[in-house]
Amino acid sequence: MAQWTDTVAWGRTVTDGVRADALLRRGDHAAALAHAEAAYRQSLAFRGTWYPTPSRARLGAALGAAGRAREAHEAFLAAAGFRNEGHRWMLASALDGAAAQALALRDAAGAAAHAVESAASLGPEPEPWFLARALDALATVCVAPTAGTGTAGARAAARLLGAAAELRRRSGVVPRTADQARHDAARAAAEQVLTAAAADGGRGQEERFDALLAAGATLRADALPAVMREAAALVRRPAQGRAEESASSRVQSRAPQHRAADAPAPAAEARPAAGARALRTDVLGGFAVWRDGRALADDELPGSKVRELLLWLVLHPRGGTKEQVGLALWPEASAAQLRSNFHVTMHHLRRALGDARWATRAG
């Protein structure tokens, strides 16, 4: 009976998913969203996480096309299950989607971090198609008005675009229509900024767009991670009244800054407190947590859900509701199960961090 249930759910999930993809290509965003939502609901009938994970990524694409950027961003981040399943290129694609939605939300710093992680998730031998997309995504962030990078961002974008174009040329990769449009738009924006800078008597030959493109094309694959990190570092952080990295690859502070709330809306941000302990979290190249300069051992963060909750809070420095956390960590749980899971996991996380002010609840 269980096998029959899986077969039926699989058929319905695939059918609605294919329809959603086709409708997205046709530009019928409302109908695409309806089928993407149906595919995701049906995928929850499966045992395990594999089918709900790509369904969440598809749902993110449909929500983004429908102009619901915040929900789309949440859906793409919820597709982090690709990491657990070991599917690097699918994880890279989900992070690319998260970057686009973060930028739509005017979170340029978060978008840059997603783009960098998208490339890093591909491993030491990245697939050119997905690496080129990550380069284009970061270039798009660097020339976005909300990034505040100016001419330096345009120079970085030109090098990234040159590297992306050369990757596609050497591998014979043909970009999708939407990817080519993104590449062309970033190229036009960077060229406009650099042409204006040269006309104003700026840096002369070094500012020439075609020279920077050519320089990007000569970059070795093993040099690209450092180049991307340097470009991402140019992006202006949003003013929050305290130091933070929104949806970034690293968070370091000496005051509480991550909040999960039971209330329908996030609570006020925690204020810095005297004597708060130092916490640093790395999520690129593996997940690691340092407290007061000491790396926490695996057994000090018990259970995968404790780590997932911490990661969710790192990626959402303004906090969120219990329901938003539940969508990412326990999508199949009932309301009662979610309430229990949330409170137990939050308790273990606060105890592991050693300072309850690092992860606070409102209400």
C-alpha cells in the first residue's frame, strides 16, 4: 500500500511540476504558481526529503515570477535539503534563485553571499554551466543600485562576466534565455558605469570595459573563489544600527542578533548587552561554530535540527515566525508537532550556545 501511495504521489507531483515549468516559460505566472503549489503539497506524501526538496525550489521560482519575493526567498532557502542529499548542482541552482530574490528584496549583501555560496557548493571541480550562472548572479549584484559599489563594483562585475563568458565558450554551454538576459543586463550596466568613469578622466585604460572582460577571461578556475569573495566584499551592508551580515556566509558579533518568534510578526531586534559572548558561524566549506574563539565539537550541537535552526537564524538576522521556521525545518509536521519540535530544538540550541541571548523568542 505504501508503494502504491508513493507511485500515485510521484505521478501527481511530476505532472504538476512539468505543467508549472511549462507555464513559467509561457509567462502564465498565476497558473504556474497554482501547479507548483500543488506539486509541493503532493510531494509531502513521500517518505524522506528528496521529492519535497526540488518541489520547494520550483515553488520558489513560481513565487518569484509572481512577484512574491520574500516567500520565494524562503522557498529557495528551504531547498537546502539538496545539501543533505549531496546534489551539488541542485543546491547551486537553489542558491542562485535565493540570490535573485534577495536582490529583489533590496538585500544586496545577502544576494552576494548566496551567489558566492552557489559557486562554493559545486566543489573543487565545478560544472561550468552552474559556475557561470553563479558568476553572473554576483556580477548582477555588483552593479545593482542597492549594492552601493560604484565604479569598483562595475570593474568587479566586468571581470566576473568575462570569466562566465569564457567558461561557456570553452565548455560549449548554451545559456538559457533568462540567464543570457541577466548576463547581458549586467554587462550593459557595468559598461555604462565604466564608460562614464573613463569619460570623466578616471583611471584611463584600466577602466576600459573590454580590457576588464579580457582579464576575467584569463582567470583560472581555482582563482575564481577568491575573486568572488573580493567582489562580494564590495557590497554595502544595510544599515541596521549594529554590525551584521544579512544572509551571509559568516556572522560574527558580541551581542544577540538572531531571533525566532512565536508571534505572527518578528519581534523587535535584541539590543547589545554588556558581557555577551562572542559567536562566529561559518557556512561555506562546511558548517562550523566558534564560541569565544573555540570551535564547538559536533556533540555540542546535538542533532541535525539544532544545526539547521542555527543556520536558519544566521540567514535571517531579523528573525521570523515559528511558522516560517517550521516551513524550512519541519514541512510535514502538524501544528502540534511543530510547536513541540520548535520549543525542544530552540531549548537545545540556546543551551549549546551557552548564552540564551543569542537565540531569543518573543511572546
